[in-house]
Amino acid sequence: MPLEWHVIVLADRGLYARWLWDAIRACGWHPFLRLNLGVKARLVGDCTFEWISRWVPTPGTSWKGEVECFAGKKSRVNGTLLMHWEAGYESAWVILTDL
């Protein structure tokens, strides 16, 4: 890829892992990984990991913030979590990115 290109790598639910995050970033690209709500995260600087669903508890809610995602020490990544639950949909959309 030409160095001046801004590459965003999209992956659907189930394709998130520390090794994937690191491999994408090692290329100078940006991960844009869709997550399930069954993930734990904490705000950067907080001590306790909790289910991310707490930030979008009902349809019509949105949330974004800098987090440390995934409770397991070997799987943790720091990034921006983007969440939105549109009314009429079964659950929220959750994206983890370094942007």
C-alpha cells in the first residue's frame, strides 16, 4: 500500500484478538473491529472491568470513549470504543478502533 493511503481494516464480530489488532497496527493501518456486547472493558485509568453493555443500556443510546478492552491480561488493547443502539434494532453496534 502506498504510505499516503489511510487504510481502515474492518472485521465483523468474532474476528477480534490482540494479535489481529497488533498485526493491523504494525502495517500502519487502523483496526475498525465490530465487537459483541459480551465484552468487558474499563475506562483508561479505572481499576475494574465491566460489561460494555452498561454504556448503551437501551435503544436510542450512544456512547464513545477511550477504553482498555478485554479483561484478560494477554488480550487487552487500548482504543476508542464507539457504541450506538438504534431504536428498532435487536442490539447495539459496537466498534473498537485506534482512531
